Amino acid sequence: MELATKRYQSITYISGPLLFVEGARDLSYGAIVNIHTPDGEIRGGQVIEVSEQYAVIQVFEETRGLDLARTSVSLREDVARIGVSREMIGRRFNGIGEPIDGLPPIIPEKRLPVIGSPINPAAREKPSEFIQTGISTIDGMNTLVRGQKLPIFSGAGLPANEIAAQIARQAKVLGEAEQFAVVFAAMGITQREAAFFIEQFESTGALTRSVLFLNLADDPAIERLMTPRVALTVAEYLAFDLDMQVLVILTDMTNYCEALRSIGAAREEIPGRRGYPGYMYTDLATIYERAGRIKGKKGSITQIPILTMPDDDITHPIADLTGYITEGQLVLNRQLHRLGIYPPIDPLPSLSRLMNNGIGPGRTREDHRQVADQLYSAYAQGRDLRRLVAIIGEEALTDLDRLYLRFADEFERQFIHQGQTERSIEETLTLGWKLLSMFPKRELKRISRDHVEKYYFGEEVEKMWRTGEIRV
């Protein structure tokens, strides 16, 4: 399909994935074009720059076989769009929204621009509802709130993909019977990773409420830049047109930023930090800021972007800029992973800035905030004592210090480590109380006396913890 019959045959330069078309001033930025090859094949492309002299087109497929004399360009759409429909739920698509599950094409109810509609800041609703992921370290200590953007900072070899699949499978909104959907977008993944995600979604039944977009490592870089925007456009339709609660999982944003850098190099842009474009902050913001809630709309978009930190460096530009834009982070710990603890989410550097908005009476439980604070405090003290023991030995510790040291071990083995099982928020908080009951009541300084009297497991349990007679 083409918007016009006019063809531009003034291609003057081909550089990697880019075509430079002279005199095409009426092509607009972001337009989708057809590229007609000498042998009659039609390839796709997007206009990524327009000037008085040239229009620069990023080719979706490869540029091999194109020549300057016999290749022409025609306009397909004035801006990149995707057809959206409720029927997309339960389907698999490639990075630009074309079906890859062997089923018929979607009959769209609308065709929406993938750049999305900017949300008026005054129209934004404050995120305030709890989303249960079934993972204790998130639900109990770094709670995900409906409308929030909470990234996962991973490292090479850490199980971020497994955690993403588990969250997609288990996530739910509590209380009212509301429609919940997951939009999952994977960028630059290998065939093995794609097979893993497909198997996970199909075998667990999560696919029935999910929309999958899979951009593979050998797919074009420009497609990688479109994948999160296509996914978020579908999410916006489900949330704001169909009133659904939508969780968007984006993995891996590092692959996205690498594609941004490679295209910037092909365009001969002046690089910024570590070779990434200077506008990467703005570019990432156009993705992350599409999460949220809108006044007068029942639906919401919650985002969990996942990124791999090169060399586990949390100051790397991708992690650094993501941290500025989003509302916290979940950090995976390599040491926990080496100990066989799954999911290896480290509570201490992790943070959910909107946690207080989504917990408490009527949302989770009235003791939630104080229990989380006490668990943080006790675990941090236990971790500090580990470093001290490495210097002076355990013999120099007091009995109370040994209790904190043991708490840190039990907290990792039993609270953080839960495998692929799902825990409700009630089970998470109860487990927290069982672990805290190894301390005398006087040590629970961050919890009110009323909550201690109501939820503490008793002096007898405390003694059994000390003697090792009981484990959770």
C-alpha cells in the first residue's frame, strides 16, 4: 500500500543501512517508505532525517543489492503506525508488529502512530494501587505500584529473563475484578532466548493475557528502535481505550541503546559519553514516560524495563540515565546468584520511590511499611557484620551481633530465595514476621508496639530460633 504514486529515484549515497535521497523535501520525519529494488522486491524503511538537500532513510532490511541508478523510493505512510485490536492479546509479533505465530493478520480497529500521544502532565493521576508480582523482595520491600516505571538492573549471565517471565506469569492487581494484560517486548534477543520466552508464555498459560513482540539479534537495528514504541502503542490502546491494567516488560534496553549508538555512528553524529548519542536521555524518556495513569481513565500502564549493566557498572550511561528518568530500580546481585539464590534481587541498593503510595491499610496491610523498614535495617546490619567478621573473626561478636549475622543468612535463604514459586503479599509479610521473631521484641525498633503485639510470633519462637530448633 502506498499513499502516493510518486517515486524518488534520486538516491545519491548508500552507507550501511542508510539511503540518502536528494531533493525529497516533501518526505516527513518518521515517514514509512517502500524501497523498490531492481529485481522488483519491495523493502521497508523509515525517514530518520530531513534537510534542504537530503532525506535520510533507515532501511528495515539489508541494503545489499541496492544500486543508485535503479532503486527508487515511494511513500507508504506519513508516519510509522500500527494497527491495534483487542484480538492482539494472545498473539506473537515481530519487532514492527507483524504476526509471527502462523495465524492470520490482525484486523485493526484503529491505526495509531507508534510515537504515541504525549500525556499532559496536568492530566496524570498519581500512581497509588498495589501490583502483586508474587516475588517477596519486590512485593514486600520494593513494591510495584500501578502506573509506575520500575527498571531491573541486571548483569551479564544473571537471570533477568527468567525474572521477567516469572513476573509476566504471576503479576496481578488485587481487589476489584479488573482486566489485566501483559505487553512483553524483547529487543536484540537470540533465537534461544526467543524460544525460552515463547515456551514460558505458552506452557504457563500467560500467553492468553499477553501480547509478545520479539525482535531478534539478527533483525535490523532500526526495527529494534521501533519495538518498544510499537509495544507501548498497543499498551496505550489496551489501557486507555479498553480500560485494562497493562504491565509492559521491556528487555533488554541495553540492546536498544546499542542500536541507537550504531545508527548514530552510521549518521556520523558527534558521540557523547562512551560513544552513545548525546540525545540518549531524551530518547529513553520518550519510552519511559509513556507509563502512567490518566485522570478519567480506568486503565493504566506500568513499566518494568530490564537492562544489562556492562561490567556490572551501575554508573554506566544506560543505567545512569534510566535511573534519572524512572522511579527506582531493582538491582540483581551476582554474589547472591553464585550462592544459588533465586531471584537474586538485592534489597539494599534497590528502591521503589512510589512504594508508600501503594501499600498500607486497604491496599496491602497496615504493618507493611514498618516490617519492610525493620527487614532492611536488620539485613543491612547483618551484611555489615559479615565484613567485620572477615577482619576480626566471629569470636569477637556479642550474642546479639551473632543473631544479626544469622538473620542475614536466613533472610537470604528463605525470604529472598523462593525459586519459581509464587507468594501472596500476606505470605510475604508473614514470612517477614517469622524471620523477625528471632529477635527479642526490644530489637524491633522500627515497628510500633501495636503491630509487634499483633504479629510477633512469641517468646517461645524466639528461643527456638536462637537454639536452631525451628526454621521457617
